[in-house]
Amino acid sequence: MHATSEQLTVLLDDGAGTQIRSIDWDGMAANFNRFAPGTDLGPLLAQLPGGACPVPHWGYVIEGSFTVHYADGQSDTVDTGQLFYMQPHHDSLTTETGVLLAEFSPADDAR
């Protein structure tokens, strides 16, 4: 299986540079995510049950960087060229300069 970002379903496009595209591959959600400079997903994640995302994510930063924040107060910054694992219970993702990443999650959990 393979796909370009244009072949993935658009789940979110705010018209200001943030876009999430996804495809379901054998029980995994494969995403291309672009977050505009100044993005803070905290308000969006706060709407989830428990106020945080319960889904683990694995991925690779293609360009830019982001900081993931966890409900317990910890945070982790991931930069261009780095693989990442984002534990469940993250309550925000922020980026000052913007980021493009490929990300994978269990599809059943990501819905």
C-alpha cells in the first residue's frame, strides 16, 4: 500500500495552513498532518472525554517542529528528521514555526 497526501481524506482544513489528511490501512490510521505556525490543539483536545487524547501516535517530522504537552505536566519537543512516539493522554500540541509530519495511530482508537 502507498498513497500521496492528495489521495488521503481531508479530516480537517482550517483554511489557514492547518490540515489533517488520513487513510485507514489495515486497522491503522495513516495521516499527513500540517499545523500552521502558532497552532495550539489544546482547546480542541480539551473537548475530548477526560480533556486529553487517549490515542497513542507514532510518526516522523518531515519539516518544522512541535511540542506535545501531557496532562501530567510533562512536555516533549520533536524536530525535523526525528521519529516520535506520542503517549496517550496528551492534552495539547503546539508549534511556533509550523510542522509537517506523518503520523500513525490505531484506527479504532482514532475515531
